[in-house]
Amino acid sequence: MLGLHARNISHAYRGRAVLREVTLELHPSQRLAIMGPNGAGKSTLLRLLAGLEAPSRGKVLAAHGGGALADQVNLRRRIVLVLQRPYLLNTSVLGNVSYGLRVRGLPAAVAREQAHQVLESIGFPAKAHRPARTLSGGESQLLNVARALAIQPDVLLLDEVTAHLDPENEARIEQLVQRYVAAAGTAMVLVTQDLAQATRLAAEGVMLCDGQIVERGRLPELLRQPRDPRAARFLRGHTLQAES
Amino acid sequence: MREIAAAFGEAVHLLVTDGGDVWATVARSLYVSGLSVAIGCLIGLPVGAAVGLGRFPGRRLAAAVLNAGMGLPPVVVGLFVYLLLSRSGPLGFMRLLYTPSAMVAAQTILAAPVVAALTFSSLAGLDPAARLTALSLGATNRQATLALLAEARFGIGAAVTAGFGAVISEVGAVMMVGGNIAGSTRVMTTAIMLETGKGDFQLAIALGIILLLLALIVNVGLGYLQMAGGES
Amino acid sequence: MRLNGGCIALASLLLLGTPLRGLAAEALTLATTTSVQDSGLLGVLLPPFEKQNEVTVKVLAVGSGQALELGRRGDADVLLVHSPDEEAIFVKKGHGLARRPFMYNDFLIVGPNSDPAHIRGLPSAASALGAIAKAQASFASRGDESGTHAREKQLWRRAEVQPAGDWYLSCGAGMAATLRVADEKLAYALADRSTWLAWKSKLALQPMVEGDPVLLNTYSVIVASPSVRPAAKSRLAQRFADYVFSDEARAIISRYGKDKYGRPLFHLLPKEKAATTAR
């Protein structure tokens, strides 16, 4: 199992500082939530953790040591990032699910077989050959998550994946993720604005404000007693949500 | 009026009996234009893709140049190639003027920018999330580029079709560098010009019917591909 | 208010701007051959006629065959062509009033310096073509049913050869264009003297066979049959035909080309001979 270590990373985008000296450790099988106001740098942090970009300063490494993540395809391929808005490939549902398997070199027939199994486990085997873009919003996001899980990653990174969904679809996705993570022992980082969701799915959390980690701790304790004033401000705005 | 109606009837007869080497002329057009588009794609697809997917200083300028290439007037291209290939020109020693190769050269120059510009626009128009998604699912840069090309496949198909449409019906460049020599460099468009000038309408009408059908097929195909590309 | 005034101003401007010459002058359509056009003769021959009669002569330069076709269809008022056999048939069928030959030049066979068929200096044009066919040396033909093309076909018939094959390039083009093809492809060609003189400095081709009496090229003016033209046009066409035989026109023709090429491009037929043809 893979763990990640973000060591003192800072990242600027188009001249603007997005992350400042962030240090984060993700242990194998750890379930971590990252929370914070919009523009705090959460999505950027996730992309850096996925190795999709190299940070402007500092390094993201595999926990067991070795070179920077961004340079190592094999390591990067054990991590998958699921985006908030699903971009579905212009092919069938099955094609989308099998994509990750195919780029890893699995023979097409094997990839198809495994993709079919994944589709069955999420309950839409019948839709395998439909164009992915004909799915509804909720189904699209479910597919988005499923195709990430089909790869059987060691680290699963989720960027506000239920932000635009109705409660029913949200529940389906949460169940899917929880089942998978529990069974496979995958490490998971969940970016969310929904504090209740954070508490449901993760064991620990960090609060990111203005590109810096201002709070760390176990959930739900972290939410009840924030020390940093910025964290407190954020949480106050979310108390109603947290208590629901 | 009767004359024209009669010519029409004779035209159909020519098509059916392959009189006047109708089908050989059609085949030659398809060969010249087809080969030109093929080579045009070899040049235009990578260039269009590089500019469409790349991020480099001067990208906007490169895009503008590609678009400008779509507006190259065929007669000017014909003039340019003629000057290049004529005996007194730099490539005169190759003795290519008034051969099908010269026509392919000119039409390639016309087709490549069309393919490049439309490939560029279909790739540049892709959702930026596409690349990120491919990479996040484990694609290498090369695999991600292939995935993007696959995503834009309808747009790219439209680019190739548009390139073909541009050259199959053009007459200026192929006339100038081909010379319209019977059995060698005479294609549908130049043959229609000649026969009409001679007042022999049946062959002109016969070829005109085929050319019109080809143009229709190209445009219907283009429309379908653009719509299919747009729907997704 | 202002819009109205603007409209009136615009309209007056348009009316005043219309070329008065275009409103007043008549047009005469002359169908002739590309070789006549390319020689540039019309550029000096037409203006005095146009001025004297206040007309503009619209020139359609095509092949002799096509010119005759235009005359038959009534798309031209007067023809200036050089295809005697076809002209005779044309007049016989009543498509035109008498043909009036007024000038001549000649054809010659030109070719690459290397002369692969060894025809240089041969006295007979037909046997030269026969040699070309035998050697399968490249030959560029007008291929456009023009007077030159008709003459070429005549020579092939005399040589008892049906030209076909990769060596025979049927261009479907005018004389200058065909010569350019011959030049590029190192081919032989049959050229009319005027176009040849005008272009030879730009070509690497050399004269190969000339002087054979079958290579003489006679130009005639034919007025299209009045039955297919409005009366006013027919009268104008007749005046043009008469003009061609006037002293002024004959002087222009006999001079044309001397200063540029050292020799006139065309030779006049004796006036008496021309005048005997029916009026």
C-alpha cells in the first residue's frame, strides 16, 4: 500500500501564490478530509498529491522514499484523482470505465471484462454500451467515481465529488466509496465543503485557509474546537450544515 | 433549350457507356485530390494538433497563421507552384510541370492548411478537463494526447473532409500546373472548362453531375461530422 | 429629412458617374481565334474602326471551330477565323455571308534543340509528323478544335498516322499555352507564325520544319447570317468586314510586327482577289 508525503510544498499559479509551505503526510489506508473556504487551494493540493503537476517549491514523495512523484509514472499510476465535474470520454460507458485499465497496458479483452464487473457492482451493467454522455448528472458522477475505482488505486483522491448532487445520488456515491475503501484498504483524501460528509467518510481532517494548513486533527473533534481564527470563521459559517 | 436537354441525355449515356473517358477522368480527379488530402493530413494533422494541444509562447500567432492558410487563393498557389517548377525556376530540373505530381503538389499546399486549421480548432475547443481526466486516470503525456485526438475525432474527420472538399472542386491551380493534357493531367474540373469552351456540353454535363454528387457527399458528410462532434 | 437629401445626392452621383460612352456606344461581338488574339493585331486594328463608328468591339477569342459555332448560334456578329474547309461548310450551310480571305501567314513545326525525331530541315511537314510518330517523340497538340488543330489533323491524315499514346499530348489550350507545354516537356508542336514570333524569345524551342506549301494559313472575315442577328448588328458587322479591306486597315496589317520582330506577322492577300468574293 502506498502513502504520500508532501514536504513543505509551495505552489504559485500565474504569479499568484496558491499554496504556502504545506506539509502533509498520508499514511497507507488513512482516510483524510481536507476542508476550507473556496479558493483555499484544496483542488491544487489534490492535483499535486496526484503527481499531475510538480509543486513550484518542495516535493511530493511516496511515503517510503524515492524521487518526486511527478516524475514517476508507475508511482503516479497507483493514485487516482476524481474531479468534481465529471469529464466523460466521448465513448461508451464501458469505454470510460476501461480507459484507466487500458492505458496501464491491460489487454483490451481483460480490461473490458473487469470494466463489466465494475459496472455490475454499481448497478448499471445494462448501460455498458450506451454513449457515456447520455447519462444523467447523478449517473455521470457515479461513472466518474467507478472508473477511478476500476483501476484499484492505492490512493484515492476525491475533489468535492458530491457537491452538485441530490441527496440520493450523494448517498450512492458515498456508499460506493466507503465499500471500496474498506475492502481494499486504500488511502483516501476527500476534499469537501460538507462537514458532515467529512465526518462520515474520514477519520482525520485538515483545514486549509489561504493556502496554509491551519488546523489538523481527528474528526469530529477538529470541528468542535478550532484554534485558528480563520478555521473558526469557516466553521461558524458551516455550523448549521455540520449539525444536520 | 432543346439542345441542352439533348446534351443532358447524351451525358447520362456517356456515364453509362464510359464514353469520352469519363470515368478515367473522374478517377484521375480522385487520385490527385485524394493523394493531396492524404499528404495534407500527414502535414496538417500533426501541425494542427501541436498548436491545438500545446502551450507555448506565440501560440496565438501560430493559430492565426493556420487560419490565414485556409484563405489561400488557389490561383495564387498555382502561380507559386508554376514558378517553382517551370524550367526557369528553382525546381525546374525535376521536370515536374504539367504532370500529375505538380497538381498534387499544388493541391497539397491548398489542403494542408485547411486540415491544420480545422484540426487546431477542434482540439483547442476541447474541454481542458479532458486532458486532466486522462492524466488523472493514469495516462502518460503521449497517451493523453492520443485520448484527446480520439475525443476530437469528429472534428478531425470534418477537417479531412473539408480539405478534400476544397481540392476536389478547384480548377485554377490544377489548370495552371497541370496543363489539362488529355489522358495525363486532365481532371474533372479542367475537362468541364475545356468542353464548355468548345461548346461540347455532353461531356461537361456528365462530369458536372459526378462532381456535383461528390460535392454533395462531401458536404453532407461534413455536416454530419460537425454535428456529431458538436453533440458530445 | 437628411435621409431623403442623401438619397437624392446618391442617385445623382450614380447617374452622373455612369460612363456616357457605355450608354451611347453600340457593341459589336467579334469571335476570333486565340492565335489572332495572342498576336496582338487586334489591339492596333480595332481602335480606328471603333472610333470611326463609335462602337466597342467585344472580342471572344476561342478556337476556330468554337468561333464558327458561336457564329452559328448567333452569339457573335462577325468572325475572323482561319479554317478554310470548315469555313466553306459554314457558308454553304447558310450560317454566314461569304467568307472573305484577307491575310495569311504560315504554320511551322517547332521542337526541342535535341530533335529526337531528326526532322530538322525536312521539306515535307507530313513526313516530319510521320517521323515524330515513328520515334514516339513528344508532340504537344492544341487539342481544342482550333484552326491550328484542324491543320495538324490534316497533316496527320496525310502522314497516314493516327496519333495516340503517351507521347501525344492533347492540351486543349490556346497556342501560347500549348507552346509552353511543348517547351517544358521538350516536345514538338505545330505553331502559327505570329504566335511563334511573339513568343520564341521566351522559349527554348527551335524551328524545325517550315516553308511547305501545306503550312500556309489563310485568315478570313465572315459576317454571321443576318437571320440570327438583329439588323443593326448585321449592318455594323458588314461595315467591319468592309473596314478590314480598307486601305487604312491594310496598312496597319502589313506593318504589324515589323518593328518588334523584324518582319510583319501577317501578309496581305492581293485586294483584287479578295474583292471578287460575293458581297
